[in-house]
Amino acid sequence: MTRWEFVLPLDRRTDVPLVRQIAHAIADDIRRGRLRRGDPLPGSRTLAQSLGVQRLTVVAAYDELVAEGWVVTRRARGTFVSSELPDPEPRRVARMRAAASGMPPRAAFDVHAAPAPELPYDVPRGTLLFAPSRPDVRLVPRDLIGRAYRRAIKRGGGALLSYAAPNGHPRLRRALASMLASTRALPATADNVCVTRGSQMAIALLARALTGPGDVVAVERLGYRPAWEAFRLAGATVVGVPVDADGMRIDALARVVERHRVRAVYVTPHHQFPTTVTLSAGRRLELLELARAHRIAIVEDDYDHEFHYDGRPVLPLASEDVHGNVVYVGTLSKVLAPALRMGYVVAPAEIVEHIAAFRSHIDTQGDSVLEYAVAELIEDGEIQRHVRRMRREYRARRDTLVSELTRQLGDHVEFELPAGGIALWVKARKGIDVDAWSRAALKAGAVIVTASAFAIDQRPRPFVRLGFASLNARELAEGVRRLRAALPFR
Ligand SMILES: Cc1ncc(COP(=O)(O)O)c(C=O)c1O
């Protein structure tokens, strides 16, 4: 194992000779247990170099330590801590060793606790996860990404490894802008795009830029909790608005706006999270008009835009926004891979500058090499080809889950066929306690997430969100079999 440089504190301003200081520091390390019996000391030349002293000074210090019995020299092998030493101060040494092997369990000061993070599911191997919004990372084009990364780090030049602008590599901002213009009718240029580490960072930055203590953010009452927490961390109060088959109820939102100082509305209009419904055309217009009239920012989270199977995808609200109320948030987590942490904000250039400034204070910048690599994959059409492949695959998985649910659980559940997305919103028939079902399912080897996890009031409702993207056809069939076996009845 390579040894770390040996660090000894030397003070050149005192009268204590360097030889004495070196010998003393090493003896002290032995006494404290940092150097143990039999440990080798560095060669005199190496230590002299790292301390910036003459080699003879180190040799003299070692001689002194030998004379005092701390160390021994073995011809042609070097200098070692003596194995004959008595345990100098056993309790103290033991304490030092304990300290060296772990941090104190508690801090001696107060801390602002963050809400508990949404951790990845910690489940036994073989458990089938109907994860609410996960892609199948087994299908990620790893070779393609790996090759693009290698090319970027080689061809992009040294500049890619240096400090860079906080809004993302210009090549990626251009590539995203042109992709969004052609596939989502967003009239964006590179100046309207800020690359972030996933949409979670985008939402957290927006929360800071748009809201603060005393402000209210309206959200879907059944919705995406990590976004709510980001707004709460910025000091805002989150108020839930009901959702029905047409998405967020804008009449209810209007009442919230009358009562509170609403600065922002966070919505998932395309495939509402978690209920999968699409915000209807009428409500989109009402929402845009309400936002315009009250100078409210609409944060549009379009986390799975690419996965629309029946008919054309509904265009983002941002594509209809002529007044500058919508801030659009997108991600490559579902189409490519969550761990790449590639998200983006699309907004008027002025907002993008603010977001980038906030980002610079938290994260400095993104991974320029990865950003350059992904830009190249978009320019070459590779991401678009991958999206088409995944769309076909996930559509087939949706259909498999639908037919397995109908075949195996048809008497116990009901659901609408979603036109897109990566999950079904499934209602359990009367008599089924979904939370008990979820606990039993876990024992049977399947994870399902129930409505209470998505509800702002955390109250139980007879629904589960069954994500189908991360399981293949065989796993979906087996998963549903396990769910059937776990059905509880009141
Ligand atoms: C509704 C919604 N928004 C945002 C995200 C965040 O994705 P990321 O931060 O990986 O881009 C997710 C991921 O599960 C999601 O479901």
C-alpha cells in the first residue's frame, strides 16, 4: 500500500533545534498510538525531502530516537518503531485508537434537520419493485455513453476539466434547445436553458429564486413530495390543490390564490404524478390566465414527456406561454439514466441567469465532460433513437401490466388506461386496505407504493401507483402474481 506523506509539525521560529523537534514529534506519535509497534518509519532521504530539511538532520533525529529506545534500525531494511516498548499510557492510547477508527457519534452543536430523504428502496434481492417513476437501467446504452464520455474527455480539450459557467456547457444548451424546439414546440435558444443535476436541483433552485418565507406554493394535493420539500426548504408554505380526472382543479386553485400570496404553482400537467391524468385543454388555458393575472410562476415538471404512446404527446404548457409565466423543467433521468443527473430549466433568459447564479453558490457547475458527451449524443441522433426504442418497450410493458392486472386481479382493482407515462394509477375495490396490501406484498417479494405516500395530508386512499417501466414482461407477470397472493381482505 502506498504510504501517505509523513506529516510532522516543525516550527522554524523557535530555538528548539530541528533534530529535537523531529525526534520529539515522532516520539509523540508513538506515545499517542498513531505509530504502532513494528511500524516502519520513512527512509531518511524521503522524510528529509518531505520536511524540507537536510538528510543529516533526519539521521540525527533517528539516532536520538534509537538512543532513547523508541525505534530500532535494522541493517538494509530501515528504521522501525521498537516492538519492545511498554504500552506507554494504555487508556489514553486506547482512546486515541478509538478516535482514529470512527467519528464521534454525536455533534456538540445544534443542527437544522432536513426532512428525511427519499431513499432508494432497500429491499431484499429478488424483490420486484413497481417503482413509481424509475426507468429500467438495464436498458441504458452504457457503451454509447462510455464511448461518448471518452471522446469528450479526449477531444473536448483540457478546458472541459476546468471551472466553467454554472448554466451548463454551451454545446449541450444548444442541443437541448433545438431538441425542445423540434419535439416540444418550445421556442427556446441556448440562453433560455440552464443545465442542472437532475430536475430535483432545477426545482430546488427555482424554489430559492421564486419563493421565500411567507410565500405560498400551490401544488397538486396528490403529487411529488421531493418537489414540495424543496419549496419548504426555501421557506415557502406548500398548499395542496385537488386533482381530478382532468388534472389540477383550477377553480380550487383560484380560491387558494384569493386567500394566500401564491408565488408559484408546481404542476405535472402532461402525466400528472401520481395519478397519470393529463391536464385538460380548458384547464391549461385557465391556469395560464390565472398565472398571468396574479403574476404567478408556473413550474411545469415534465418528467416523462417522451413516453406518450397513444396519439401525439400533449405539448408543454410552456409552448403556449406568451406572457412569460411558465418555467419548464425537464430531465434525462427517465429517458437515459437517473445517476447521470441531467436535468434542465427552460425559461426567459433573465430567469435562467438567476438560476445559474444560485447554482454557482451551491454546486459551482455541472460535469462539463458529461454535458459535452450528451450534447454529442443528441446532435448525432443517438438519444432520439434510444428514446424511440424505450418508448416501444415501455408501451409494451404498460400493455403487459394492463393485461396481467386484468387477468390476475381483475376482480379486485380498476384503472384507466393511461395514454402515456411509466405507471398505472390503480384503484383497489372496496374491502381492500391498500396499505395492508403493500405490507403483505413486501413479504411476498413485491413493492407497491400507495396513495398516502403521495398525499399532502398523508391520509390513506384506496389507490396505488404501479410503475411498470423498470420491470420486464416476465417480472411484471410474476409481480402481479405476488400481489394477488398478498391480497388482504378486511
Ligand atoms: C414527478 C417527478 N419529478 C421529478 C423527478 C426527478 O427526477 P430527477 O431529479 O432525477 O431529474 C421525478 C423522479 O422520480 C419525478 O417523478
